[in-house]
Amino acid sequence: MDFRLSREHKDIKSAAKEFAEGVFTDHAEEFDQNETFDEGIWKKACELGFVGVWIKEEYEGMGMGFFENCLITEEFFVVDPGIALAIGTTCFGSEIIQNSATEEQKKTYLTPLVKGEARMGTAITEPDAGSDTAAAATTAIREGDEYVINGSKMFITNGIRGKFVLVFAQTNPENPDRHKRHSFILVETDRKGYEATKLHGKLGIRASETTEISLSNVRVPVSNLIGQEENGFKQLMNFFNQTRCYVAAQGVGIARSALEETIKHSKQRYAFGAPIASLQATQFKIAEMYTRIQASRAMTYEAAWKVDHGEIDHGLIAAAKWYSGRTAVECADIALQMYGGYGYMADYKVQRIYRDAKITEIYEGTTDIEKIIIARSLLR
Ligand SMILES: Cc1cc2nc3c(=O)[nH]c(=O)nc-3n(C[C@H](O)[C@H](O)[C@H](O)COP(=O)(O)OP(=O)(O)OC[C@H]3O[C@@H](n4cnc5c(N)ncnc54)[C@H](O)[C@@H]3O)c2cc1C
């Protein structure tokens, strides 16, 4: 076993770091305050090949893996989680297309994503169905050569910025098996009856767009079905195996940022005649942060590496996601505490880190859901 990153991996990491430090830093505060984003940054990230690196070369992607995406994600999230997410989610759901769409669909939808010509979203969550994804009640009923879609979706990333959204909907509500009722249907966001409203006032990751979607008699051709009918739940679980690795990498990036801020501040800030870094209480906190980050990263790397090699380790993926999210939240808490009163003020990055961290314990499966998966994988 070789724990060292290859030359190529090191280059990917340093290119991502250089891009994020050069471009995100000046905008992070403004985008956070105003809940905005700059299209130019996203297009530049696409141009440089940082978006959807797992998309195969035949669709003009980089043809890399989820492991490489984790390397980029960590570096981007160290600099600013809001901007990092606004870029990283531009192809949220492309994994489902690459995994299960027809060749023609892949060519039509994947290429514009990596070229910076289109964004997409994936709409699973509903006002009354979050963790229990199989309870999603939106319907897509077949009428001739079309699906007629009705329902509402909640907290959907890129509902407005996206050119199309994959909607998780019941195509066979009568199926007695609730895990065999859903399918993924691609809905172009300019379809009649599709309406997305931006949700304001998020705690963190405010450069990323979160929306509520209403689908009222939206008609799409049956050719917009992605994969097989009634296979949606299975497609969704496969998708989560990939996206949970990224969220784990997000947590690692946020926690690392908290550690870097803590080290910087503790060397500069004096109390009782000495830098607070000289206090053993501070040193213990720094040691704890470092150790948790190392453990989180090790799990994340292994989980993503296994996904890339076709070895799906549900328990490990869930553990990486849960532990990295927890680490991000705990490290952000320590960093803010180290900054004392200054940390509580908007002028300091630690306040943003503290607010941004929490989402890693909520989306793509809450902490509780991850623990259920871990326990299930062990008690099987
Ligand atoms: C900023 C943001 C972006 C998002 N982007 C998207 C997106 O692009 N697409 C999308 O589809 N969704 C998206 N989501 C939704 C997100 O995935 C859900 O919020 C999440 O899955 C939790 O669902 P919920 O909010 O309905 O909480 P609930 O499922 O109602 O959970 C509430 C609480 O109950 C706990 N709980 C639930 N079930 C169990 C159980 N069986 N055992 C123990 N505890 C349990 C949960 O852990 C949680 O603490 C986004 C959310 C946010 C905040």
C-alpha cells in the first residue's frame, strides 16, 4: 500500500488551490453577504477542467474519478465553501446521467455541463419528504408519448440557474413496493408549468442557489426518462454513494480551513503576555483538530477510491460523510472560540466557516441517516 499521492494528484491539488486562492478570496465576503455569484468564475472553472472531472472523455470531460473530484473539492472548500459549492454543484446529477442514460442523452446533456454552457440540478427533496426519499409524492404520469408531472420540490440547488433538472417522481404510484415507484425524468427549466423560487436567508453557503420548485402539469416527452422506469430509488442510492464522498471532502476542506485560521490567529494573538499558541489548552485543541482532519481525509480518500474501483462500501462512505461533517462543525466551533469576540464578527473568515460548516451534516443524508447506514452495514 502506498499512501503518497501521485505526481498527477499533487498537480491537481495545487492547480485547484491556486485557482481558488486567486479567484475566490476577493469575492467570498461579498457573495456571502449578498447571496450572489459570478458566472465568470464558474465558466473559468469549467474552462480549466475543474467541473465534473468524472465525466468521460467521449463527452468532453476529463475522464477522471470521484477521488480526483475529492482532491479538488477539499482545496476549493478550504478557500470558500459558498463559491466552491456554487461551482461544484453545476453538474449535480450528471452522475445519474452518466450511470444510466442512453448514449444520445449522455452526448446531449453531459457535454454542455463540462463546457460551461449549462448547469443542472437534481430534485429529490419535497416539503414533506426529505430523509425518507421514497416518500417523495411528485408524480409523472404517462399520457401517450409524454409524462405529465405534478408536485413540489424543496431546497433544490440550481432550480433557477440550471438549464435542466432531474426530477425524482413516481411513475407508478400503485406499485405496492414503495422503492419501485419512482423514476428520474429530465425537465428543462423553461417548460410550461415549471416554476422555481429562490430561497433567501440561508445560514451559510450563500453563493450557492437554493430553490423551491413547483411542477404544475409539466409535460415532457417520454424520451426524457433517464434510465429505466421504476428504477429511480436504486439510481438514487447509487448517486448518493458518489455524492457523499464529495460532501465528506467538503467537510475535510472546511475543517482544514478552520485549523489554518486557528494556527494563524493563535500565533498572533497575545493574552497574559504570550501568544495564545503557547497555552497548552490551545495546543491540545490544535492537536485534536489535526487528528480529526487526518482521520476524515483517510476515510474520504478510501471511500472515493473504492467507488472509482467499483467497490461500493456503503458503511465506509456513510462513515466518511458523517465523521467529516462532524469534524467540520467541531473544528469551526473551536476556530471561532479561538478568535474570541473577533470570531463572532462578520469581518473575520471564521464566522463564515462556522456558518458554512453545518450544511455538511444535513444534505446528502443527515448525520442520523449516515449512522443508520453504518449500523446496517455492520449488523447485516
Ligand atoms: C442548502 C441545501 C441544499 C440542498 N440541495 C438539495 C438538492 O439540490 N436536491 C435535493 O433533492 N435536496 C436538497 N437539499 C435537501 C436535503 O438533502 C434535505 O434537507 C435532507 O436530506 C434532510 O431532509 P429534511 O430537511 O426533510 O429533514 P427530515 O428528513 O425531516 O429530518 C429532520 C430530522 O429528523 C432526523 N431523522 C429523519 N429520519 C430519521 C430516522 N429514520 N432516524 C433518525 N433520525 C431521523 C434527521 O436526521 C433530521 O435531524 C438541500 C438542503 C439544503 C439545506
